[in-house]
Amino acid sequence: MGSGGAGAITTGSLLLEAAGRAGWYGLLTRSVGPQIRGGEALAMVRLAPTPVTSHGDHFHVLLALDWNNANRFIDEVPLTADSLIIADSEGGDPPPALLASGARLVTLPLTDMAEDMEGVRPNVLALGVLAELLGVPAEEATQAVIRTLGGKGLSAAHAADAIASGGQLSTTFPHSHPLAPTEGRNGDTHWLITGNEAAALGALRGGVRFAAVYPITPATDLPEWMAPRLKKLGGHLIQAEDEIASINMVLGASFGGAPSMTTTSGPGLALMAETLGLAVAAEVPAVIINVMRGGPSTGIPTKSEQSDLNIALYGLHGDAPHIVLGAQSVADCLTTTHWAVQLSEALQCPAIMLSDQFLGQAKTLCERPEPLVDAPPRRVAEAGNGRYDRYAVTPDGISPMSIPGTPDLQYTADGLEHNAHGTPSSGAADHSAQLDKRRAKLELFDYGDLWAEIDGEGETVIITWGSTSAAAFEAAAQARLAGLAVKVIAPRLLSPVQPAKMAQALNGAERALIVEQSHSAQFYHYLRAHYALPDAVEVISKPGPLPIRPGAILHHLLNRN
């Protein structure tokens, strides 16, 4: 941790990259204040010889480059008496609350040493300390520094000297073997990717070739990463003047035949609601990636929460069936966004993909995600020679969509209710027929096994979604080691609901634990409204910004009310 500009997040990123090259898996999440510059910065890193998708219950090592504004992080950095605090001796005094954990404090002259080394900052020395402490090869740490900071005037020789000097500092105090991971494996096959990058890649794999966006935290770095790659594929990304303009541009491009998307967070999604209703009524595909943050209103822009679930599910006026999906891990942002594009195109309706700050701005070392199999593309009408019924009622509810300019296939597409031809109509029969059509195409579609991730068997079941899924899967694994049979059900498809699939998944369950990160238990009430849950139900429902950790879930599993 450190103040803004001290290099705390850079140090964490370099450590993660070096560990990945050495064969480890890992996860980095970051925490900053809502200020534009300065303030506080915290990088939280977990390394392991096996894949990790969530943080544990506490941290073994805390490195403080300085103690400015550290009080704001105390709740986010749980320590124990077995933890080690490493601090720059020039960084000030640590908060007493951190020391109350019983963690051991060691100070090192990072600033003093850096002043005597050309081009070296204290955070590079700190990286050397961590590399030695955690068993990450010094040569990998050096190469990570050169790749990232070499362009800022730091030579390879000075970087290697700084890493070696930091490693020597770590030998001046004892540390226990459990802090060092076991021998790693070849990291050449590992991906180092953020959730926002993964979502952008998933959109490109799905065929998106137009994006219109308006910047908003924590979604902005998604289009920033996507823009040059979309251009290479012959596509276009436009920064609109606001969220309403961006979703309108997306709808226009999609109406013209180009798979299209936008990105936003809660406040922007609220502004897009009217146009999303138009997409439902006119049956035009559109993908919206919503990277959730703390709310309501401006809320906590830089912290994570799952409280946009209700607006995503129910925020459109009228009866407006649409698709809502929730990504479950950093890597799953790729899969879920790819699937969102496929579903939106095939079903000719908007698809909202929910991520959050935890996933979107986290960085992970993971195995290369496998691409999804090809899905049916948008059903396009061929050139006609007579009456074109754009909204004809078909057995599966999907009617062919013409591309503007196709001879004899002109039709009206607007927000008014219409008949099969597309002519505006206020007739009850037309209204009922089109409502049934729009609902049927979503209900009749076969979503396959991607609808949810299901793991384990047992009379006790955890039901969760989104970024809390990783902690739930880890808690269930720990519970099984303690002798409790636990199943986890994590729906990826939130709308339309899948009552038959959920009933099958819940077969034999006698107790359910609902886990979510919202203050008002939005996910629990969604489940209660649409699914038949076991009689015994407990709920872990807490708002952000603190994550729900595996230990809290395990405590509920092992301590029945």
C-alpha cells in the first residue's frame, strides 16, 4: 500500500507478472479512493501453485511504501498474528489498528537506498524484498521491471541491482516457510489479463465490430483496451457525448447489421433504460457491459458491489423481456461476454452482461480460456418479392431481420407497438401477439449447460452469482474437507429464468445458503420470486466495498442456526 504515485499498484502488478513467468497462478485486485490523482492506493495479491479466483481470509504479508491515508485501508487488509508487515523506515508511523492484529512489523531503509541508486525508486527495491520472501525468482522480477519500467530510464543493470539489493534486505529478518509457495511450473501458457480486458476480448470473439461508449469508472479501461484491437479488425469505437447517445449509436449500428455494444456502470445504465426498451420493442440486438460499483447515485465509484442486479433485471418499463448475464471470475468475463453477444444476435434483443469493479479491474494469472463453439448468427431476411412481415409470429418467436437497403424488405422499426408487418398498431390482438412473441423467443431458446456453474453434491447448497462465486466455491471445498457435503449453484444466466434447470440442480437440497454483495438482498429476493427454494434458507447479504471472504461463508456452513 501507499499514497497515490508511490507505486503500490505497480509493485503488485510486477510481482504478479514475475510470479506468472515462474509458473504460479495469481490474482491482483486494487483499491483506490475516488479522487482523480493522489490519495491512497492498495494492491492485493494472492499467489498459489493452483488457480485462484478470490482472495483468502487474511494476508500473510503487508508491504507499506508509506502510511499516508492507510487508515482508509484497514478493513480491506485483514491480518493475523502470523502476518508480517514490511514498511519503509521513512514512511511514517503505522496505524495502531493494524498492529492490534499482532502482526510483526519490520522496517527497511527503502527510500534511503533508492536515493543512492540511479533511476531506482523504493517500490522496485520493495519488489526485490517480496520476490525473495515469496520465492519468486529474482531474474523474473528483473525482467518484469524492465518490460514495464525500462522506458522510463531504468536500465537493466540498475533494475537487476535493485532487485538483488531488495532480496538482500529480506534476509535481515526471519520469515517462515509457509510464506513461500511450493515449486512452480512453466508459466508460458498462462494468461495475464484483467476482467475488463477479458470482457473486451469476449466481445470481439463474439463478432462485435462497433462500440459507442461514454467514460465511467470502473468500466473505462475496457474500451481503452478494446479500441486499437477493434480497429485492427476493421471495426470502429466512438466516444459519445453521453450514455444516452452511446446506446442510441449502438442501436443504430446494430439496426444496420453490425454486432454492437457499449460499456457503462450503474448511473449510465439508468440513463440507457429507455433506449433498451426500444431495442426490445424493435427486436434489435445490443450488448451492454455494466461494470458495477457501489451505489446508489454516484455512490462509491472505485469500489465493488452487486447492487445493479435489480435495475438490470427489472429496470425497463412495460413488459420488456431481455437477457441478463453475470460473469463469475476474471477469466469468465471473456466467456460470459462472448455468450452475451451470441445470445443477443440470435435472439434479436438487448443483453446486459454484469461484471463489477472487483472483476473488471482485477488482474489474474489463469489458463487460456477456451473459445465458445459457434452459435447461430442473426437470422437475416433474404431479398423479398412481396409483403415482408418483419415481426411475423414464428414457432420459435424469432423472425428474420432485414438489413437496410435490401430490396423489397423495408419495414418500420420504432418504439410503438405494431403488427406483424411493423405498422404501428394499438389493437389488443396485435399487442398480445407481439408480447407473446418477444417472451416466447427467450423462453423457447435452449441455453444449454452455460446457464450456471454447478459443483459438488449434498443436502446443503450454496446459491450465489457474479464475483462472489469464487469465494463460495472455495468455501465449499473447505467444507468438504471438514466432512460436510456441499453443492454450489452459480447461475450465469439470470434472465430469462430457468425454473426446470434450477429445480433439477436443487433436487435433494434441504438447506440453502444465499450469498451476495448487496445491502437489500436483491439476489435472494430474485431467487424467492422465481424459484422454489428449500425450506431452510440463510442469507449472507452485505454491501461493498469489502468482499465476502471464504471464511465467512464457511462459518455459516459449519454453524447451523
